[in-house]
Amino acid sequence: MLAGEDILNLLGQLVDKSLVLADTDDEGSVRYRLLETLRQYGRERLIEAAEEEDALAAHFAYFLEFAERAYAARVRESLPWLARLERDHDDLRAAMDWSRQRDAREHPRLVGALAWFWHLHSEHLVEGAERLEQALAAHPEREAVRARALTGFAMVLCWLGDFKRARQRTEEAIGIWEEIGDRLERAFAVEALGWSHCLGDDNERALEFMEQALAVFREEGEDWLINRGLVSVGQVLVALGRVDQAVPMAEELLASSERLGDLRGKHYALHYLGDCALAVGDPAAAQGCYARSLLAALAYGNIAEAGVEMQGMAMSTGGVGDLERAFVLNGAAEAKMREVGMDVSGFGFWTAYKRRYLNPTREAFGLGAAEQAEARGAAMPFAEAVQLATSFRQA
């Protein structure tokens, strides 16, 4: 077996000869990849030597361990792991495809370990739902592997608007975690149950579950867990219209997120402050909050939520009288959410905000003109829409 320094020397020689390509990522790590022609050649040689299956099994084992490490670090170190999982998503797909045919026992472990990633890097919502459903059908045993996949599947389903099925999945997961005796994993499942009720506009029940989960997170004494719980409770307080409670909680969440470097917490805190500003009739303040929350969501790759922030920008921009820009942004937001499968129609408060801020401006601007502006926004590259959204002038 080659020593580590020998491997690096050999890789350097191959890079010098342009047989291997070296890529440096944002974290400064170097990744090596074969030219496609050489990769195909190597695979043909493995097949000839009857070693392809061994290589694929080793590939699966590596990426299963990789995904498990990501799952274990998902609360405290989600940002770097989200980037790594996105970077290696094609390899993870290949590992899942191989294991689904060859290793039915271990396949659900890999799929369940990735559910949190599909939920947050939400361009993969539909794919994640399909893979999780297949894996769960193949693994009916009431054990941790199934419970983990059920909890993750529920969160993906929530964002797809299927809150009834999400509720069923979380209730089963809670039962399994109770049988196993894992208090923290049960709290994650209870939190997911809260989200399913919130998306179904059953907010009083949602608040009960969110507060149960937050209480466990506080008892754990882990700042990152507490931040996660504040995100959940804050969302329900906003949905209930309890601005006097939601604003201080969002401010607490923003301060702790800034201290921890938690982009997800920052994104949601700013979003909730924007929501509260709309609730009290201050669209100018909301505009500034949504612009910042949009950039924070994009910074950790939450594309579906970026679409929601864009719609917040549309409503607040319409509220300050910038009507054409408002409908261009709304068109871009709706298109992005449709593209990734994001469905927020179950949020009653959000629908009420749209009626309050977009319906009157649609009539003032003209129905035909608003429709044309939305069509332009829908056809616009999302990056261009982001630039348009964040280039407004605040008074």
C-alpha cells in the first residue's frame, strides 16, 4: 500500500502531465478528478479484471461514512457540510443508485443521512422525496435507520406542501424514537411534527410541539440547538400574529446567529422581522429585512427559501409604491418556488399578506401590466432578479 506522501507525489506528477485535474474549492481544499476519457478507460479495465463491483462497494462505503459524518455535524457545522454535500452530490447519487440494487440493508442509512441536506439545499426537494419514499418502502423495520429517514422525509414533505403525509411520518418516527429511548432525536421529530401543523395552519398545536422541542434543546445546553429551536418557535409566533412576542424572539435569534455564524438562523430571524413589519403596516422596514434574509438564504444554498424571501420583497416593494418592480419580483419568486416544488400555500398568514399588499397594488398598477411584469420576472435569471430585489433605495 502506498504511503500518503507517495500518493500526493504521484498525483502531482499526473496533474503536471494533465492526466488528472486539480480543483481548489472555497475552503482551500484540493480535489482531484480524472479526465472523462481516462475515467471511462479505468472503468473498462476494472470490468475486464472483474473488480468493478469491489470498487463500487468501496465507493459506497466511503460515501456512506461521509454522509454519516455530515448528519452528525448538521446542527453545529451545517454550512461547510452543505457545501461539501452539494459538491459531491453526483457521487452520492451514484452510491445511492448502486446500494438500492446491491445493499438493501445499508441503502436506507445513506438516504436517511441525506434528508436534512435535501431539505436545506432545497433544489433537491423532489428528488429527495422520491429517494426517501423508496428507501422507507424497502426498510419497514422499526429502528433508528427508519426513524431518521421518516423525520427527514417529513421536513421535505412539509416544504412540498404535503403536510398531512408529513404529519403521519413524524408520528411514526416519534413512536420509534420513544421505543429506542433517544430523547434528542425524538425532539427533532417533534419539531418536524410542529412544522407539519404550521404548514397546515394549525398553529396553536404547532406551537405546543415547537415549544416541546425547544425545551429539550435548552436542556441540552447547546447554543446551536437552541438557535434551531428559536427558528421553529419564531415561525409559529409570526403565523399566529403575536408580533409582541415574535419580534424579541427574532432579535434574540439574530444576535445569537451573528455570534455563532449561523446563516440559517440569521436568514430566519431577518425573515421574521420582515413578516412582523408587514403585520404592523411598515413595508419599508420589511423591505430591508427581506433583502438581507434573501442574501442569507442564498449564502447557504436554500434556494426554495430564497424564492419565499423574493416574494417578501415583492410584497414590501409593492407596499412602498414601487409597483412594476414588485410584480417583476413576484413573478421571479413564483417561478423559482414552482421550479423546486416549494409550496407555502398552507401558511395562512402569508396568503393574507399577499392579499393585503399585492391585490390592491395589482388593481392600482393594472391587471394587464401586472401580468406582463410577472411574466418578465418569471423569465428572468434568478441571479438577475436577486440583483433587482436588493438594489432598491431605502428612505
